[in-house]
Amino acid sequence: MFTILIALATGLVVGEGSYLILGAAFKHAKVWEAVLLGTAAGLTGGILLLRRAGSQMEPLMKTVEKHIVGGRREMALAGLREGLALGRWNPLLPAQLRTQIGILEYVAGNLDEAEAELSRGSRYPWLSRAYLGCVYFKRRSEAKMKAAFETAIKVGEKEGVAYTLYAHCLLAQSKKAEAIAVIERGLKKLPGDHRLQANLELAREGKKLKVAPYGEDFSRFLLDGPPMAINPDLPKGMRGHASRPGFRQRPRRK
């Protein structure tokens, strides 16, 4: 928020100043020239402030990454919440961080906290709304679940697992016709997707969908089988550790 305000103030000051200077120095001053200079100054100032916030976030996120990889969930959450303070310099940052916090809370089984954070999180990537849909599925809030998953498959329209996840939840609620319709929508976006095609046939027969072919892309949502000790979806720069155990304390060496 501060970045936007400062950028606007910079643009106004430079624009007004250039208008006065041009008028005094060259006996003329065109409004479009002042607007152009003011806009350029505002954008430049905004970019520099965003870069500053990014440079402050980088070491913090590296620390958060280490905590997640080491299974120190509470310390990772504390680091992410600390980063929220930088939201005054980058208005897009809080929503992204709240998404990560919400995923961590979801994986830990804290549905109240997960719902609170994910509902305030970013709509992007599609995983954000997919996790929120899973929260509502577990809470048996059908209308909210559908709204969240509809956003998820809209944002992640090329992600086959998004349609399978949505259909899986609908079938668990005995919504066979709706589950079939969701998979068919997926096939329109992903024609030839053999996993969706196979699950469409299973859904039509009233059988359980095959989710194993999706591997961790599906198991991360903890809907099928026992909970797995996996990392949540990490911020950019942290995704290389997604296959490591993230919430299992490492055994101490004797």
C-alpha cells in the first residue's frame, strides 16, 4: 500500500513540478508532457520500492524454507507472518503469504486457521482455491466448496488433477452427475488426457476415481488414504524441496 501511495505522490510531484518548470523555462507547458513525466517517475519509484521489498523478503523466505524442510512448522509460520509486515511496500505480497500460511495450516489439520488464511489468500495459483475447496469439503459446506473449486478449475484450466480433485469431492457427496460434468469440462480443455478419460468412465459406472496416477499432485490434499508427511506448495524459489518430508521431525542421531 505504501508503495502505491508513494508512487502516486511521486508522480504528482514530478508532474506538477515539470509543468511549472517547463512553463517558466520555455514559456510554455503542455499538460500531456507533465502527465508523461509524472507517470514515468511514479512507475520508476514504484518499481524501485517493489525491488526493495523483494530484497528484504529473500533472506526471510530462505529461512522459512529451512524451517519447512527441517519440519519446524511453527517457526516456518512465524517467518511467513513476519513477512506480512512487508505488505505495506508490496500490496500483492500479503495475499501470497496468506496462501502459504493457509496451506501449512491445512496440512497440519487446522481447518479453522486454514480457512481464515486461504479465504484471504491469493486466487493464484489454482492450488490456493483448491485447498480452500478441500477445507469446505471436509467441513461439508457444499456451496462454498463448489465456489472454491470453480475458481480453481478456471484458474488452472489446464491442470487435469484440478478436475479430478473436484469430481472426487463431488462423488464423495453422491453428486455423480455433477462429477461427470466436471470431468467432461476438463476433457474439453484437455482433449486426449488419458487419466481424465479413464476417470470419466469410472464416474459413469459409479466407481471410485483413480487418483494414484497423479501421485503427489493429488495426495498433497490429504483426501485419499492416510495423511502423508509432505511439504505444502512452497513459494517460488522453494519448490525444489517439494518431495522432501516437511512435517516429520528428523530422528536425532544417537
